[in-house]
Amino acid sequence: MLNFIRKPFGYEPIVTKEDLKKSNKKKVEKASDWKGVLSRIWKLVDEQRFLLIIVLLLVVVSSALALLGPYLIGVIIDEYLTKSNFAGLAKIIGILVIVYVFLSVSMYLQSYWMIGISQQTIYRMRTGLFNKLQKLPVSFFDRRQHGELMSRMTNDIENVSQTLNSSFIQVFSSILTLVGTTAVMLLLSPLLTVITLTIVPFMYFAMRWITRRTSKLFKEQQQAVGELNGMIEETISGQRIVKAFSQESRMLEEFSVKSDRLKRTGFWALTYSGFIPKVMNLLNNASFTLVAAAGGILAYYNYVTIGEIVIFTEYARQFTRPLNDLANQFNTVLSAIAGAERVFTIMDEPEEVDAAIDNKDYKLIGDVTFENVTFRYNLEEESPIIQHVSFHVDAGKTAALVGATGAGKTTIMQLLARFYEVNDGRILIDGIPMDQLPRHTLRSQTAFVLQDPFLFEMTVKENIRYGKLNATDEEVINAAKEANAHDFIRKLPNGYDTILTADGGEISQGQKQLLSIARALVADPALLLLDEATSSIDTVTELKIQEALERLMEGRTSFVIAHRLNTVRKADLVFVMEGGKLVESGDQEELLKQKGLYYNMLTNAKI
């Protein structure tokens, strides 16, 4: 029987004695974290401080009115019913009705205004997190699952929202009610008050036993939700790959493992937290029984009146009810703190550092120099991805990067876009060290045409205009014509106003590439970074793309990851990469005369 209780439906207990011992050792640290999280939430509420003060005053008023109601009922019994004073009965009942009407109005207003405060606070938190994501380096997103980040943006913030909406007022009101009720009970009967308070130690130890388990479980539950969301997002995004390699069963197995973890964590979190109302109701009823029994004995010996017993029993319930509410809200608050902590963890991540000497917008011409550049994606890696690379490309020239997979070609592109910072050496643009050039200046004058173009869920026109947000419709159409995209765009259901679905699923890969070239053309950049755009494209579309690329590259400094000989032949310079090193450089004729690695690649048809 005990095993069935401990392991219902095959669930193993998640919180072990070892976990609790570890939790106790970290108790001070956790409390410090909670204080920090609550302090930061309070700063977000700061703009609504005046309205919050009004809400708190209304909570005080409603708590006072809630205490006044039972007292008036006792007065009605002692002063009017037992003395048959029906003349004043109607008047006192009218006062009681007014008290409860004002109580209802004050509770409605405090709830209404608190919803506004919480939504404004959550708006600031959500906006702050999204703004933070725009300022984080690419390396941050390399380490994180996108679905897990989405979970923090939605689930975790929503937990905080629900807590601010309801729990904040509930906790404050419960504390006031406890203080007020205790004070009034002491005035009425210290003996009955002591009897009522006998349940408090039992409540404390019961809550301590439960919350030691739920605090850990709710945090694990939030983490499990984030991991599951990340896995789902990744699977949906890569659905074609999953099906192409027949990995459905493996993905189902992985989903089952993560889902099972969430199921078990959620089960035990809700199971332990579900003890709270049951235990509190049991203790509440025990308190009521003790007060009623003791009050009856005292009334028999005329130490208290019947009205005072009625008042006291109601206050006894009011005393245990806020304790019950506080116990119930404790789990909600724990979950919200765990969610807020996950959000603030992201907001504390180091942003892209822009150490530019000024914020001037330079008009770049595209002269590029690498001086002994060394780079590792991870500083703990033994060998660098790029090792002591040096070269110079004059403005307006085209440089082709060739080499085997993993040679470092894409990394060169990433460094040129300043997605990552070099570890050693430096990169100069127009003679200005890149780390002294404002990022917005560099990136606003740099355009990308990648092997796998990305389109947003917006109109064709807006996808092209993404390269230059203030571009006119005429500029968009001209860019589309230069990119050889105008003809197929006109044949779409709504032409340039056709809304593309997720990543342009309704158009071909070649058409996506033409749109990405149009996007680069409308941006009119000084520097082009091109991952060979004609791979896996049919011959006719390849010719259109090649023609559009030639227009795009004309008069601009271009770096091209070359997979085809045709691209290499038209380049002014060829850089041959091997093992992260620049092993050969020069124009095509020079490299062929050397009969080195480049010559062997052409001979073996590797380009």
C-alpha cells in the first residue's frame, strides 16, 4: 500500500532525501536569489507606483470592511436579537449591507487596477527581454535552443503575469487580515485567541515539509517545459530532414523522454502542492471545532456572550483562511519567481560590445584587410578555426574563398560581418580597425546572399524592402527587375503584395534566392558576403541567379564562398583555405602556375 502511494501509476519520487539535503545547504543562496528577483520585478512596477499605492489602500479598506462585517453580526445578535430590539435591527442591517457593498466595490476596483499594473509590468518585461535578444551576440544563439528561448518569452513571463494579477493582492490582503483578525480576537478573548493560535505550529511544519519539495519541483518543471518546447520547435523546423532520413521514431522516442520528465515533474509538483488545501482545511476545521467547544463552555459560565462566540468563530475562520490563501499562493509565487529568474538570466547575458570611438556613420568603400587574424569559436578549443590569416582586398574587387569543408571559409564571412570577435590580430575596413567601427555602420552597408535564403512571413515587397526599410515601391521593383525576380513575382496571386508563409514555402528555392538577391540590391551595400547561391538549382534558374549576382557584385567589394569553377574564374583574387590557414592566394593564373593545392583541386574537379 505504501509503495502504491509513493509510486502511483509508476511515477518515481523526484525529490529524494539527498536533494533535500543539498537544498538545505543552498538555502541562504536561494533566498538571496529570490530577493534579487523580487527587487527587479519591483523596479519594473516602479512606473505604476502611484496607482499601486491606491490599490494597496483599497486592500487596507477592504480588509477593514471584511473585519467589520462579522463584528456587526455579533452586535446584531447581542444587542438586537437577544434583546428583541427590532426597531434598531433594520438600521444595523442596512449598515451591514452598505459595508458589504463597499467591500465588493473596493475589491473590484483593486482587482481592475492591479490587472492594469500587472499587464504594464509584463509589457515592460516582455519588451525588455525582446530588446535584449536583439543585442545579444550570435554566439549566444549558437548555445541555445530557439524553442527554449521562446518558452522564456511566453511561458515564464506568463507565470509572472498571473502572479501579479492575483497573488500580489491576495498575499498583501492575507497578511493584513491575519494582523487585523489577531488584534480583534485578542481584544475579545485572549483565551480563545490562544486556542485558535495552537494550530499555527502545525501549519508551519506542514508548509515547511511541502514547500521544501515544491520549490525544487516547480523550478524543474519550468526547465522541463523549456527543453520540451525547444525540442518541438527544432523538430518542426527540421521536419524535412527528419522525414528524409526516416528519423520519426527516434524523434518520438526523444519527445517521449522529455515529455515523460515533464509529466513526472508536474505530477509530483501538483501532488505535493495539492496537499496544501487539504491540510489547511483539516487544520481549519480543527481550529473551528476547538473554538466552538471552548466558546460553548465559556458561554455556559457567562464568560462570553453568544454574539461574541459567533464573532469569534467567524474570526477564527478568517484567521485560518488567509493562512490557507498564503499557502496556496506560495506555490504560485515560487513558480513565478522561477520563471522570472529564467527571464532575468537572459537579460543579464553580456551584450555585443561596441567599442567604437564615435557613432559617426561612415560611408564605406569596402577596402578590407586581415592582419594575422586568429579565431576560436570556443576559447577552450585546442586548435583555432582560423590561424594567422592575412590578406588585403581592394575596394570593388571580388575575392573567392575555396577549400574543403571545415577549412574556415564560412568563419571568414562570420568575422567580416562581426558576428564574432577575433581572438588575435585585427580586421580593418577602409583602414579603420573593425572594433572601432560602429556595428550599425558596418552591417547597414553589408549585404548577405546565403546558400539557404531566409524569408519572413510578410509580403514579397516587404521581404525585399527588409534590406532597406525606407525604400520606395519603385526602388523595390527596380531591385526585383535587376535580380531577375520581377517576372515570377508578377505571376504570384497578388504580385508584390502576396504574403509568403513560413520561410516562403510556396515558392521554389531558386525564386527564394532571387528575392534574397533583390533584397541585397535594394540595400545598395559597399560589402557583399556571398555563400554560393547556385548550388542545388536547375540550370535555367542558375543562369538567372548568376546574371543577377553579376549585377549585384558590380562595383562592390565581394567575398564569395565558391563551389563552382565559373565563380572562381570571374574573381579578382582567389584565397585557398586549408585547416584554417590561408595556404595560397592570388589571381587564377598565378595559382595555376604554382601547381599547388588550387591546381590539384581543379585537376581533381573539386571546384
